[in-house]
Amino acid sequence: MGTVTVVDHPLVQHKLSIMRDKETSTASFRRLLREISLLLGYEVTRNLELTTKTIETPLTKMEAPVLEGKKLVFASVLRAGNGLLEGLLDLVPAARVAHIGLYRDHDTLEAVEYFFKAPSDLADRLVIVVDPMLATANSAISAINMLKGRGATHLRFLCLLAAPEGVKRFTEAHPDVPVFTAAIDDHLNEKGYIVPGLGDAGDRMYGTK
Ligand code: PRP
Ligand code: URA
């Protein structure tokens, strides 16, 4: 079974509660998702490896810690992943970006692929896949399959809200991919929505519906 980290920081939980509220406006929802992504990003990057580099401060030389290895990749599952992506890029501006176009077929709840663009050297990089919602996990499992199929071996999955059913399916399908989330909710309803949840993340971000 893969590892699942619930980021229970009070600021994350407070912002998430505002996002869940159906009265929260599109503008506030987007701003909160960006703010929360900074806090989640702090956790998902917590154990990145460091090396040292010799620098000179105004006073002396020192061996200063810097990130080791190639620039990491944020892989955004469209559309709603872009809400997390923006904040994460504020945190790690030099990161590379992959875009994975997937939507859920409303009847079957299967993920349908419509776009994929990623750096070619995925095998050498840590890939952090971002999507606010892990419901049935069909989208997340497909996104990871696509990335692994293009060579990625070192992956993490970051979301805002997960359903227990989705966490189980995802960790069984990809036990090597750690999951980070702000909350694991109660259940999925018959239409595949997370309950209590926050509704359709893409619609709430972009004011569609
Ligand atoms: C939402 C969400 C995830 C997916 C999760 O996207 O952003 O990608 O549903 O559900 P699953 O775990 O059951 O696959 P949606 O398909 O609604 O597309 P959108 O972001 O373009 O609205
Ligand atoms: N996708 C969403 O945006 N919300 C859910 O509750 C489930 C899937």
C-alpha cells in the first residue's frame, strides 16, 4: 500500500472550509486554491534532496544547501489541476510543467484523454502530479499511467480532496506513488462526487456549468 499524507495544517483546513461553502464566489475559490497550493506544496516538497554549493556571503565563504538533481516537473491534470499549478510555480519558479488533458465521462466515470505534453526526459526528474480532486481515481490512475508510459519513475500525487474509495483504488494501482491531500472525505455519491466535497472543482474555478 502506498503512503497517504493528510496535510492537517490549520491554515489549510480553514481555507478548505471556505472553498467547500457553496456561497464562495468563483474569484475567491480561485484565490484560495492558489493560496492553499503554497501550503500543500511545502509538504509535498518537504523531503526533496539537497546538496551543497560553495557561495560567498558578504562575510565569508560557505557550503550552502541547494536542491539536488534536475528541475522537478509539475504535471497538471486539466482543467482543475491548473489551480494548484499556479501556486506551485510561485513556490518553485524553475520547475518544468506537463499538461495532461483528461475529463470524466459523465455516464461511465471513465477518464477520457484529450491532451498530453510533457518534458521528454521524465525519467530523470521527480514528477509531482496535481489535481484538486481524487474521486473514483480514474483520472489520477490514467495520468500516472500516461507519465509512466513516457518514462517517469519517481512520482508523487497532490490533491486537495480525496474520497476513501479513490485513495484505496489509487494506492492499489500505484503503490509506489505517495499521495498528499488536505482531507479524505466521507464517501462518493452515486454520480461519483465526493461527499461532503466541494462540488465540481473545474466548474467552481472557472464559473462554468
Ligand atoms: C475532475 C477533477 C479530476 C476528476 C476526478 O475533473 O479535476 O480530474 O474530476 O474524478 P475521478 O477521480 O473520478 O476521475 P473533470 O473530469 O470534471 O474535468 P475538468 O477539470 O475539466 O472539469
Ligand atoms: N470531480 C470533481 O470536480 N468533484 C468531485 O466531487 C468529483 C470529481
